[in-house]
Amino acid sequence: MAEEKEFANGIYFKVPREGAPDFVMGSISIIRTDFIKFLSEKDGDYVNLNLLRSRAGKPYFEVDNWKPNGGAGTAGNSSTEQSAASNAGSVGDFKDDIPF
């Protein structure tokens, strides 16, 4: 059974205005009171959001509740995977196993 989608309250993505330079991908607007309330209802250090596009073409944020142990939510990068990727270049974790 498909999990119910959870949307991020208080954060909105806007596509670039007409005539914006090519390097402008868009902008994010945050309603502080709504977003702080949304974040305060979450557990853990990270809240992962996916930026998606509706069938009508409107961008929106959906909460990524995927867990590496097969838990609920949409597929995507877990905070564990993101931590591993961001720590890959740290000196303490470096292993010289390159075959050449």
C-alpha cells in the first residue's frame, strides 16, 4: 500500500522570473512561523525534502521519510547516505584502495 504523502508547510519554490539569467534555477520563499512550526513537529536532526513538480507543472516540496531499514516514505537519499557522501573526503575516513 502506498504511503500517504507529507508536504512541507511554510516553504515554497518559485521558478525563475521571465528574463532571468540562465544560471538562476529559481527561488525559495519561507513563511517563518509556518516553517518553524512544521520543523518543530519533526524528530531528529534532519528533515529531508524532495523538490518535485506537479502534473500541472507547479513545483512543490514533499517530505522524504524514507528510512534505510525499509521504513515508510518516498525513495531518495537518506540522511545516512548523505552523511556518508559528505564524509567521503574526510582525512580520518580515507582508505587508499584505488586499484591503480
